[in-house]
Amino acid sequence: MAAASSPFRIVHAVCSHDCPDSCAVLVTVDESGRAVKVEGDPSQPVTQGFLCGKVAKYLDRVYAPDRILYPMKRRAGVAKGPLKRGSEHEVFERISWEEALGAIATRLQEISDTYGPESILPYSYAGTMGVLGYGSMDRRFFHRLGGSQLERTICSVAGGVAWDLVYGKKLGTPTEDFKLAKLIVAWGGNIHGNNIHLWPMVEQARRNGARLIVIDPYRTRTAALADWHIAIRPGTDVALALGMMHVILREGLEDRAYIAAMTHGIERLTERVREYTPERVAVWTGMTPGEVEQLAREYATTRPAALRLNYGVQRCENGGAAVQAIAMLPALTGAWSHRGGGGQLSTSGAFKWNKAELERPDLALDSPLGRQARVVNMSTLGWALTEMGKRAEDGPPVHALFVYNSNPGAIAPNQNAVRRGLMRPDLFTVVHEQFFTDTTDYADYVLPATTFLEHTDIQGAYGHYFVQMSNQAIEPPGEARSNVWLFSQLAQWMGFTEDCFRDTPEQMIRQVLGIGLDGHSTNPGMEHITFEDLEEQGHIPLSFHRDPEAQPFMPYTSGPLSTPTGRVEFYSEVLAAQGLDAMPAFKPPVESRWSEDAKRYPLEFLGRKADNYMNSTFANLDGHRRMEARTSQRLEMHPSDAEARGIADGDAVRVWNDRGTLTLKALVNGSVPQGVVAGHLDWAKMHPEGVNQNVLTSERLTDMGAAPTFYSALVEVAKV
């Protein structure tokens, strides 16, 4: 802390953006109450005193001149539709919070009375990963209202379901232990771009002799720094993993002791992978048979070997099977038995929050429905807004949309269908936001939201094992308000009398921690944590990670596990009970080079993430846009694909399929394999045509988890 005489104070906060690192942030605040510096907390073992390039410039976001500071409503007679950046104040006018809350509550009640409460749909995701901001008072509100429940599938569900089929719970090698590995395989993981606090561990491992292999169709920052970049074709990850297992079992490189002690179904797996010869796998992946064999042998014979699997793998039609197959590799080789080995997709399964007390699903029984409401998949928003209700079994059409923590106008697949729905004059839309986004263009009311510096929250992580408190560092600018405040107030305007709608953030944090009579958490793994200690210290490790040197955490090395058999399941008893294929198999995506559609649309499109944005967050900030200038609004192409179409670097090109079209500039740089093109996510309003890459993506869902298939899309490209 700063000295008593200092005009500055330092506040511990936590970056709440959708990243595995969940960084501990020290915010320096001057005597006027203005934040003047943000930096990583050096005492947090994963943050290690530095921030990513995105959040290091976070005060540009907090104090941006175009930030929304007051409640706004659409001016009378102004139709909904895409807006140019900076034109929003011609469309929206400032109102008071009292007017906004009163009007919104009245309209929601009218819609509920007329069409039923299920005609009201919330839409949110991980604009904040803080436990309260992500889902607390809002869940209480929509349960009590009887509004439709949202199935939040947009990011990680397919991979999460698949990992749980194999291991029962999402745990992984501690980030800090990757430095002990002798081989690190980043599979669909751009560590240097969006998991930057793992990178020092990778570098330390490499200084000690480790190799880094990257498996990714795109030449990411991480791939460019790798010892070996394997640029496989999109959607073929499951084939490669099965091919590796074929080689490992054929050559006797598996860990028989670990398999006998900890796994289920090895005989069936052995039979399954027999057909996945290196020769067949090479045809699908674009590798040579020798490369498949080399990869399998190096992975199986190096100790420790750590696998960093990320969610890009599961955004193909066969993404669930891909994660299921890849997840089996460290069990087949016994990599979990060696400290620094194993793997990580997500550590989120370690955080056992008291969600029932926080979200109060029991309130649905007091709603006009008297039951739990229907569930709507956020990945099919276009369908929900344009088609839902045409069949009796769907329930009522959506007549009100309440958006927070998300920007569906930019990030939802099949953008043209989403827009048709958002432009409906009968759709009442409220958006709680920090900036005028692609989604606010269609809003009836826009409400100002806080950043993580401006409210109190608690947070776990999906890339480490620390519970963290994010203390409010500054007062919200203008009249910005948190999610907790907004839904608490709205509940009271709607006449909900339950005491839980008046809970403070501190009360809610105590509830989600399950604080008992002795002041300690009752949540598994958090029994040593008190609210007061967390508030003072800022970050506290889960119980099994308190002394990693004396007692290192090595998951999946003893049982029973949370699977039906209590073991790592090569053969999934859950899938078998559902009458489904219990083991992964390679099925080429419907939208891939092997499909009939490839005759019309021969190029596979990768709608990748920008290195300097967080999904669509930060894309409106000029400093971040300058960092992305090289690839912004560019279509990256392989030289042979460009030459075949008469396209040179810098040419304007049209990219299209049956769903939509957009114009970009060609960037012929060899960053993708032949037959693949790539462009990164941007705001539609930043594009001259007012669209982004999601005009090309479909609402087809993954094989597991009903998640989006952003990376299974076929297109054609021509010079303009």
C-alpha cells in the first residue's frame, strides 16, 4: 500500500475480461479519485506483475470520450438499423434512470401480460467474468419474471462437455508447472496472443531444453515462435489425435501402469484407432505420414509432456469429438503422472461456487409460469428472433430482448438472420453497455454499464487456481451502473418483493462463498477462505494449491474421478447410455473441402480472433485498432489460392457464400494452408459495408453441447 502521506492509493482489482489468466490488477488512484495507472500484481504467481497489451491500456477504455455515461432512449420515429460510428447521438437522447427503469419495467410487464413471460429473452455471456457481474442478480430477476432462460453456448460448451466425458471435471496442470515440461504442445492455443501469462512458463521450459509444438491451421503469434508449427486443415483435429493414438498403441509407447490404474475402455479404444493409420490421417490433415508418426513418438516419449488445448479446436462441427480425442492423449501416455506434464483446457471445475444461493432458480416457482421457463440457445439467436414461435412446441415468439455482457450484433453467427430479427419493429430491445456497439444500433433503450474498476466482485479463473477479490477502485463515470444494481432496481420497479433483490454486493459475495457460522467458506476447496482475508489479501489459492512445492497438484492421478466408472474414460459410459458413439471418430464437417458444397465454395474460412481485441471488446478503441492495423479488414490467403484467382496482395476481394458477402483487402502472406482463408472479428460498424465475418458463419451446431461452428464455413473469393 502507498504511504499514509501519499496523495495516491492503490486498490486491488481483477481483470474480468474473458481470458484464462484472470489477472490481479493494482489500480493507482489519485487524490481526485481518478485512476492514473493499472499494473499487474507482482505477488500473484500467475500475473507476475505484468498485464497483456490489451489491458495495459485499460484506462483508454475507462476514460474513452465516446463511453456511454447516461441512460438513453431511441428518438421517436427513428427506425432500427446499422449506424455509422459517431452517429449514435443523432438516434438516442439522454433520459434519467428513473424514466428508463419505469419505462422498461412497464413495457416488460405489458409484454409478459400479452404474450407470456417466456416471450422475454435475456442475452448475455462473458463481457465480465466476475461471478456477480456474469450471473447473479440478473438470474434472480429473470427466474422471478418467468423469462426464457438462455443456454450460454457461444464459447466453450462443446469442449467442456467433451472434457467432462473423459475426466468428469475440468481440471488441469497448474499454469505455474508448465515451466517444468520438456515438451509443450499448444493445440489450437495461441498462448502468446490470448493466454500471455502462460508464456513466461513456456519460455522458462524452453530455456531448460523443452520444445514447443503448435498445432493450428493459422500461423498465430505462438506458431511463429514455435519449434514446429503443424498447420493442419480446419476440422481435422480429431483425425490427428486418433492417428497419434494409433502410432502410440502400435509401437507400445503407452503407459500401461497408468492405464491399468486410472482408465476405462482401453481395449475398445485400441480397436477404434486401428483404422486411423498415418497414411489415412495424412490425407485428411495435410500432413505427411512421417509427420504424424514423428509427432506421436515425440509426444509419447518425452517426459514431462504438457498439452495446452484451447477452445478454437471445438468451434468446428466435430469439435466435441476433437476435444474428447485430444483429451485422451495425456491419459494414454501417463503424462499426468509427471509433474509439469498432463494438460489444460480449463481449470474452472475447481471453483465450486454456491451458485444456487446466488442465482436463486427457486424463484421461478413464484413467477407467472410457476415453473422453470423454456431454454433458448444463444448460438441460434437469428432463428430465435425470426422463426421461434411458428411451431406450437417452440412456445411464444420473442417479443423482448435484454442484452448485457455481450454484443450479439457482432459476435452471433449468421449475422444477416440476427439483424433481420433485431430490426423487427415489434421487438423491444434493451442493451446495458459501455459503448455504442453493433447491438446498441437496434436498441430501444441503452443503459450505461460499469467497467471492472467501478464495482466490487469476486472471481475464479479458467487458467489458474486462485480465488480473487476485485475491489471497486473508482466511482463510475457519469451515471454508469453495475449489473447487480440494474437488476436489483428493475426488480423493485416490477414489484418483486423478495428480500434477495435488495442484497448488496458484499452479501452476495458471502452467499456465493457459502460463508458459514465460523466465518469461513463452506465451498469445497475454499474452506480456508474468509471474506475478510480475501478482501485484505486480494487473491487466495484453492486449498489443494496452497503449498505447490511441498504438495504439488497433479490432477487425475488418483481416484475416483467424477465419471460413471470413477476412471478416465476412453469409452464414455455417458454417451453409450444415450445410444451414441461412445468414442471419438472423424467425420468431415458438412462445410469442409470434402463436402458437396465445396464445388461452389472451395475455400474453408477461419473467422479467427484478433490478437489485440477480446472477442469484440476493445475493437472500438483507436489505440487497439492501430495494434491490429496489419490484418484489420484483411482476408489472409495462401499464395496459390490467390494466384489461381488473379488476386495480388492489397487487392479488394469479395468473400461470399449463401448466407452473406463482405469485401476485404487480400493479405497474401502464407499464414494459412492452401484451401483456407482467414479474417479476424471486428465490429460491423467499423466496416464500410456495415458487416463483419459473421455474415458468413452458420447456425449449425457442434456434435456436443449445441455450440456454434464458427470454424466450419465454406466461401468463395474473387477480386473486386
